[in-house]
Amino acid sequence: MTRTKAHGDDDTAGNLHQLCLEENGFGQGRHQETCSTPAKGDARVTAQGTSARRGNLRFRAVLYGLTSKHDQKPVRLAASEVVTVRVR
């Protein structure tokens, strides 16, 4: 089982943020693995999963700014460096 954690914040205190983990691996392209609930201040997210395949999985965290909890067009504020996890 793999567990990937991320946390993020932005200097625009008082605004809503949402943090998402994106995964890229096994030829499937980049997709959102999971997202945090919208939060003011520090946003945290944990993805847990298993893989039946061996190889490299690449993850990155993306922090979005929201105008409301149900914002359909969030603004991307920042993205982390890509982290590679080797599945054996």
C-alpha cells in the first residue's frame, strides 16, 4: 500500500483553498487522485492506494484558490515539484 501526503497554503489569508494530488504513471496520463475539502488557510490531503503493477508513479500537489465551496472554476495558485515513487 502506498500513502502520499501533501499540505499547502497561500499568503491570501481568509480565502478558500483546495489541495489536489495528481498522479501520472503506467501510460495513463496525469489525473487527479484526490482533493482536500475546501479550507481557509492550510489545506491537507492524503491519498492511499495499492498498485498491481510495477514501475514508477509520479505525483505532484496542486493548490487551487476558490471563490466558494462549490466553485466550478478554481484558479491554480501553485504546483509542487514532481515526486517519483517506485512500485516494486
